[in-house]
Amino acid sequence: MLLSRALRDASRSTAGLRRRALYFSIIWPEPTSSAGSVRVMMILRALQRAGWHVTLASPARPNAHMESLRRDGVSVAPCPPTDEEALRRLVRASRPDVVLFNGFATEEMFGHAAKLALGRDKDDEHRSTSDTDDTSAAEPSLDAGSVE
């Protein structure tokens, strides 16, 4: 529900422009080896179908799966979590409207990117979105039922 709200809010703030998502993952998704990677690819494709430009950032070493993402139209960005300047360059270059994390460990590594990218503390965002939830049942979401 928070993801669909963030995407809806970002859509409003960039009317007429191509929206941008920055997705952090510990690995480059390997759809033939894990259900988690299949799920990440489903989310990335759903974002692309909805008109989003997607950048996937990872501290993993470059490999064939990273190249596969490029062929699928996803921008890729190797990014070590301890290199603050590289993270700042990534955020400046990708100009994301929304920042997504593939799990808690990834958010712990790169959570400060949300603050850099969106100009606010993510803890404040968590509080404000959990206090009032006005999403409706008719709102499209990225749950498993809506992704092909």
C-alpha cells in the first residue's frame, strides 16, 4: 500500500514528465535462480509498463544478470554502500521521484539515499504515511495480483 501511494504521489508531482524510480537491491536479480529475483523483475517491468524510467543500483559485482537488465531497458548502477560520494552522484544522475528497497537489509545499507534523493528524512515519511491512509480499493497497486 505504501508503494502504490508513493507512486501515485510521484505521478502527481511530475505530471507531463517521465517519472523515475531508483530501486536498490543487494544482488542483480537472477530470475532463473530465485523467486525473490522473479518478484523484483515483476516490479521493475510493472514500473516500466506504467511509464517509469527505472534504475537498479546494487553493490554486487557486475555480471551477466546486470547486462540482462540493461537489455531489458533498466538502467543499472553499481554502487558500494560505503561510498557516500558515489551514492550522491547516483542520486544526482538518476533524479528519482521514488526510492525503493529490495528488503530490510538493502534499506539499512542505502536508506540514506531516500533522504538524499527526496530531500526529507525517511522516518518522517514512514510516520506520515502510516498515520493517514486514504488509498482506495480501486487504486492500482503493485501486489502480486496486478503484475503479469
